[in-house]
Amino acid sequence: MNQDSTDVSHLTCLLWGVAVGALAMFLLDPEKGNRRRALARDKMYSAMIRTGKRVDAKSRDLANRAKGLRAEVRHVLP
């Protein structure tokens, strides 16, 4: 491993550490931390619900397309 890649990996680790520290400071703030955590929790819950609905819609769409394809094949083949 050369010196440039080592410097980049050290810089990457440093930046990740700074980001995690800033996030911890942001969420653990004694004055507004409770509100921020509740807001983050609500947004995560909402994203999970939306994702579940999208997955359900896509799976129903694919099932319907498969049924249609099966019907077309049955029509073409005796």
C-alpha cells in the first residue's frame, strides 16, 4: 500500500468520526434532543410505511403481469 492511499484512508476515518460525533451531538442535545429524536423516529416510521406500500404495489403488479403472460401463452399454445 502506498502513502497516498494510507493518507486517504486516514482522512476518510477522520471524516467519518467527525460526522458521527456531530450526529451524536445533534441528537443528544439536552435542550432540543428529545424533539429531534422524535422527529427522526417519525420520519423513519413514515419511510418504512411508504416503502412497504410500494413493495406491496410492485408485487401485486408483477403478479398481475405474470397472470396476463400466462393467459397469453395459454391462448397461443393449444
